[in-house]
Amino acid sequence: MKNFLILVVFFFSVTVKSQNTDKDKFQKNRYELAVSYLNKSNYVKALEQFSIASKIKPQTEIGLNSLQEIDTLKDILRKDILEKITGTWIMTGNKPIWTVDSHENFKNKKVDDLIEVSQDKISFYQQDRKSKVKTLIKTEDIMYFNNDRADDLYSAIILSDGKVWDYFLDETTHVIRAINIAKQGKKKMEKIKENNKEVYYAKVI
């Protein structure tokens, strides 16, 4: 019986050691891949891989270095996208404007919803199409959603109503796709994994 227990402990130790070795190798592989993307100035891909590397074994040197790289890359990417979306945008609907329903609904609107993006704020307006009178609805400070420092979210912002929206810019079509990815619950942040609300904006000026 004693010999049997010794064998169990031995095989368990070997298994754990093997798993740790596999994790070390995988973490190193993700980190090196991230560095290769970084050297090519592909910051989005680099951020994704550093995020994976940091979560595998957070307290290792690679894990801590990855976290520092994540902070730097988020700052770079946020400044870049903010420069690109600064200006006025018009909401075209909850589907791409080229879809039949969205195109017809947008064409028949009497009041347009606009957003004006500056370096630190987003202002929401409504504008009557006939009179061109523009009314300010609300202004929100740009607060980036950073619930998990190690994640690869860089363009998500949290509004005063507790909703978190992630923004994607199509530089070819000059269209912003905003997706509601989370909301603040009574006790914690709740991720929205299905049936996410979407809003599309087209560049005005």
C-alpha cells in the first residue's frame, strides 16, 4: 500500500511538472509571436498575443513584461483611433446602411442622431432634417473600459448609464460599428455574449 501511494505521488508530480513545462513553452511562444508583431508595427495583433501570454502565468517574468507591453500598446492604439474618429458622425441604424431595411429606415427618418467626438468627450445630438435645428442630448467623458488590465480591449468605452460599447472603425468605408459588450449590474460588470445591440455611424465631417 505504501509503495502504491509513493507511485501515485510520483506520477502526480511528474504530471504537474509536465503541465508547467507545457505552459512555460506556450507562454514563451505567445510572447515571441507578440514581439514579432510589435516589430512589424502590427499593434493590434501584438496586443492580442501579449494578452494571452500575460494570462497563462501572470507572475512570471514573461507575464509581467507582457502586462507592461499591454499598457503601452493600449495607449498607442487609443490615441490612434481617437485621432481617426474625431469629428461628426451620423447614425445610420442598427445594421449596415447597405442592407435594404436599414437604408429605407434611414431615408425615411425625420430626425437624425449625431455624435461629435473630440479628444476627451462624445456629444450626442438630434437634428431635425427639415429645419436643421440641432439639439444637444448629452455629453459623455471618454472613459475607456479597463475592467481587466490584461485583456486586449482598447477601444471600448463605458458611458454614464453603465453600458460598455466597443467601437470598430472601417477606414475604407469610414463607418463606425459600435457594439454593446457589457453593462454594469447591481454588483458586478455583466458581459453580453449574445444578441448584442449594434449601432452604425457614417462620417459627416
